[in-house]
Amino acid sequence: MAKVPSAAISRLVTYLRILEDLEARGINRTSSEQLAEEAQVTAFQVRKDLSYFGSYGTRGVGYTVQVLRRELRQILGLNRRWGLCIVGMGRLGQAIADYPGFSEIFELRGLFDRDPSKITTTFRGLQVESMDNLPRAIAERRIEFGLLAVPADSAQAVADRLVESGIKGILNFAPAVLEVPKEVAVENVDFLTGLSRLSFFVLNPKWREEMIG
Amino acid sequence: MAKVPSAAISRLVTYLRILEDLEARGINRTSSEQLAEEAQVTAFQVRKDLSYFGSYGTRGVGYTVQVLRRELRQILGLNRRWGLCIVGMGRLGQAIADYPGFSEIFELRGLFDRDPSKITTTFRGLQVESMDNLPRAIAERRIEFGLLAVPADSAQAVADRLVESGIKGILNFAPAVLEVPKEVAVENVDFLTGLSRLSFFVLNPKWREEMIG
DNA sequence: TAGTGTGAATGTTTTCACAGCA
DNA sequence: TGCTGTGAAAACATTCACACTA
């Protein structure tokens, strides 16, 4: 199998979202053309992206929405749910826990906060726990991922504790560059990194024209 | 000036964050080597990224933290604050409004929600307003950007209203692909798009090895 | 015949080696 | 001498044209 451009993976998630929308609308046949239009890329791109993983369509006909949806979920590892804990139950942590679609991908298996006053509270049927419970929870509840929604200055310390407890991956919502062993995957999803994308148009006009045209 | 890879811009934000950290620690000289290590890229990359915009260092010596910091802020358009409104004051909207560092970049000039019961509430000294006020607010308060923290199914409708009112750019936190005229910039910062990056390691093991190795 | 699947061409980004300057 | 700045090479990603097949 050929080397897969990493950008292709991100686009697969967009295609999947579109397919789920089509399915909800009762449409069961689509084409690279239609997917391309919805995803705002070219039809070449759609076909190429899919071809890295296999052939899921019918020549001269197109794709069956349900089939392609199932294949993409399988490719993306979204055909199962993953155990996750959230560390930091401030407003961001709470918002994430309640994000629609969140529970399709993750099963919340622990909520942690260092503030003792939060420990009485409950979200989605889970009581917030002390940080002291973290190592045992990760081991005993099959928690594969940890989501960091703590302030930047405690992010590294919390990441260290997750790593020590054997976490597989970290979703980092804190504006900090984390250092972890290379076998632990870190995804920086944090808001300020998001804002770096904003820079394309906040960018000083002197350079903006070069970039956006 | 040469064509600037868009990924380079995102990295500039990381470099800026590192420089601000160095400055806070009282360090005032650095090198491409040091920046590279902190940003987890190569020193070549750092120098190349900076070279797209100019020469800010001293050969044989390195970079002055304060100088480079100022230049990066200038390049990224972060040497001024931008007017912003948030549409959708659910928990996500609230968390974003309170995000540390947020107010360094944006000045909140309006909060909107369609739910009348929210209109009595106040965040950061601003009262939540009815959607009816949106067009006038954008025109009169120099609101350049709109941040969408609404459910996916109303995202397009809200985006349309922002566009009609003359918004310059939209930060889209809703899991929806927006259609807007090309002169309006859209940044998809939404959580599910963030999760697409997660897919690199949630990815079916069959393909993961090809990608991460 | 209509629309997929893919090798080859084109375009973009990163890496590298070294020229250039304090 | 040491570290920046940059053209050129290598790696990577996208676009395209067309072979293929239901």
C-alpha cells in the first residue's frame, strides 16, 4: 500500500461527516463529484484519497453511501469507542464532555480535577474524582486516551502523570507544547493553535496577499 | 517575496509562544537550534520559516528574544486586537470567552444567542443580546470576526447572517462545512475537525504503521 | 456510457549544504 | 569561528488524463 498523505486522513473525516449527513437524509447513492462539492475539494482528490485505502465504489455508477460510510469508519478506527478521561473540569472540560458527537467516539470513563470543591459534582453520570485516583482508573477502566483541559502551566505535569499511568494518547487542549515519550501520541487541539490558522487572515496585510490572493 | 507555505504560518505561532515563554523567564538571546527543540521541528525549518518574511537574527550569534517576538507579532497581525462577537453562548461559547490569552488577540464586542432566557446574563461585562441586534452591532462596533459556537444545524444560517452584515472572517467551532463568499475567510476550528487529527492514532492499525511508523 | 481507480506530471514543502556575515 | 540566511535537491502532495469496468 502506497504512502498516505497525512492531509488525506483529515479529509476522510470530512467525507465521513458528509456521508452521515446524506444517510440521515435518506440518500443512498453518491459520487466523487458530489462528495467533492460538499467537502470543497476536487473530485480527483476524493477518488485519490479513497484509493490509498482501497476501491469502494462501482465504475460508471458511484458509491453506495452506507458502504462507503462503513468503510471510512473502519479505516478511521471510528467503528469502536475508545475509553477516555478528562483532566480539568473547568468550563472547557465541561463543554467538551457535552459536545454532540463526542460520545460516538469516546466513552467517558473518568473525570478528574485537582480542585476538591469540584469533586462533589457530576457530569454525564460520572462524579469528578481526585487526581490521586488517576493511575488506578487508567489501569482498571481501560482508559486509552486522556484529554487535557487544564491551564497551560500545569499541562506538562498532568501529561507526565498520564504517561506514567500508561496512557496511549493525549488530546491536548492546553496552549502548551508537551514533551512525552515517542510511543505516546499527542494531538494539540488547543484553542490558540486553532488561532494559528486564524492567522491566515489576521496576518499582516503586507503578506496576506501572497497567501490568500 | 517567495510563496509562503501555509504550514509555516502555523509554526510561527508556536515560535511566538516559545519566545513569550523565554521572555517571561528573563532569557533574551536564543537560536534556531533552541527554538527548534522547543517547537519539536528542525533548526533548518525554523530558519527557513523566518526567512520567508525577512532576516531577524545575527549571523554567528542568534536571535534577540524581544526583537524576534516583536517581529512575529507584527507578521501574524497580533500586534493589535480585533473586534469579535460570539454567536451561541452555550458552555462552549462561555469557555471560549474566558479562555486565557483570548483577550490578548480579540476584544469582545458582542455576545449573541437566540435563546431569550440567555439575554439577561452577562459575561466579561457584556450582556448577551438578541440575534436581532447582530447586523447593527457588526456595523457600529467594528466587529471584524464572528465566532460560531452554535449547533451544527444552525451554523449555516448564522454564517449567512454574519456575511450579510459584512463580517470579514468566521471562526467556526460548529461541526459543519460552511459556504460563504470567497472574500470571507472561514477557519474551521471545530472539535470534530480536531478529532480528525486524532485519527492518526485512532486509525485502524492496518494503516497506522504506514503513517506513523 | 458514466464514473471509478491510478500512474505519471506537476506543484508544493521540507531538507540540506554551504555561502555570507558579525 | 559560529550561527544565520538561502538556492538547490529531495521528499511529499495534488492534479490530471485516461485506462478500466459495471
